Amino acid sequence: MSKQRWATAAFVLALVPVFVWAGGEKGGDTLSALRRHTVLLNFVNGLHLTATQLDSLLAINCEAETLRARHEAETRSARRRLEQTVLALQPFLEKEMPIPDSLRRAVHRAKAVLDPEEAKFRVAMARLARRSVAVLTTNQLYLVRDFKACLIPPTVGAIGQDQSAVPKHLENALRRLRGVPDWRYGALRDRFVRTRLEREQKEGFLTDSVQVVERRRFLEGLLDEMRQMDEPTFLRKLPRLAEALRGQPVERRPTVAPEDRAARYLLDPEILPILQMKRALLAGTAQTTRVVEVR
């Protein structure tokens, strides 16, 4: 990932996290804060961070907290001046009147002071973002890609996974396709696809021959891909596989690099106490284990 991209991502995660899970509600709202805390807690729980990882992330987040506080203090007066000049602009813009030259100059002067400080802050946060992501293993980063900002923790397995909505008969059918020998798989797959197509035509989901051909090609490719998955991947993707096989349009999620998603969560201003709590729990568990071993 380029340094410029990291700088942009880090700046966004540093300044806007309060709106990510609160649905646009005010940051001071108790429910919004509780939702945000719960999502972060589920995120950290799902990663199963080691003591070494927690120590590294704690150090990085302490640096981030210091950096934010210093940046806020150093730019407070510049922000206030820019806010005042932008407020002065509003009556002219609302009435579509010419903006006085003095006001234009005031805006430019305020931005000339603030913009370099913001740029320095972005670069510093980008460094911390790279360091925080580097703490994760390849597998943890892979899990981050499909993490859902949920309030209820996943039923089993990887973060963001919930098998509770998958019909058991469908899971059994998929497991049978995964388990049969190669010489039987082709015929079993074709019969499965044919049954699905007939049902979707009856339900009105497929209305012409072109759709049938495209749907058959999609289902065959999906099943072939599923058959090659290892068990953890199959479990994690099972809910989305079931959705795709029900003949419903699959929700298209925006493509976000897992590094960007990880940095957004790992450097959230509210994650520090969660990391501290997790580290204390691990330390307590280790201490209990040592006591038991001594006895």
C-alpha cells in the first residue's frame, strides 16, 4: 500500500470513527457510545490476540492518543479562526452574493496555518496505522476482511461469522457435495444445480433462458469453489454461500483493503481501554495457571 494511501486512510480513521458505527448519531449519545464499544469488543474478541500482540497494540495506541491530544492542542486556535471565517461565509453563499476580498483572504490565511499541521498529523497517523496492521498475522488480517460491525458476537468460528441463519438441510447438502469422491461429484453437483434452477423458475426468480444459463454457470462455479475450501474458510463463508444459493441477490459489499479496515478498528480512539482490559485478563489467567502448576 502506498504511503499516500496510508496517509489518507489514517487521517480518516483518526477523525471520523465516531460516525462509523453510530449511524450518524451524536458522539455524546449513550447508545451510540455503547454500540461503538460493543463492536470494538467483538472485533478484539474475534482476533484472539496474544499477550505480545496486545502489548504492541497498547504501545501504539498510547502513541496515537498522545498524538491526537497534541494535534488538538496545537491546532485549536487555527481551527477556531477557520470556523469563524467559514461561518462568516454562510450569509454570502445563502444569498448568492459576491464574497468580499477581505473574507477570501481570511479563509486562505486560516487554511494556510491549519493545512500543514493536518498534513503532518496524517503522516504521523499513517506510520502508526502501518505499525498496528503489522502486528496482526496473515490469518487475522484475512478474518478482518469479512468482519461485520455486529452487536451480537458470532455464534461460532471466525469474527463476523454467524451460522444461525443457515438452514440445516442446506448445510448438510453442501457438506455432502464437499465430501463425495471426485468421480461422484460432477453428477451430484449437476443434480443439485438442476433442482435449484427448477425451484427458482417456479418462484419467478428466473424469467428467461439467458438468466437460467447465467445462473447455472454461477452456481456451478460457486460449488466448485466451495469444494476446494478448507474447513475454517467453509464455516466462515457458509452464511453467504447459503444466501447465494437461495436464489436471492447477493449483497455487494464495498471493496475495502483489509489493511485499511484493520487500521480503522485498531486505532479507534476508544479501543485503548478494551486492549488494556484484555491484557489484564491474560495476565490474570497466566498468574492463575502458574499458581495451579506450583500446587
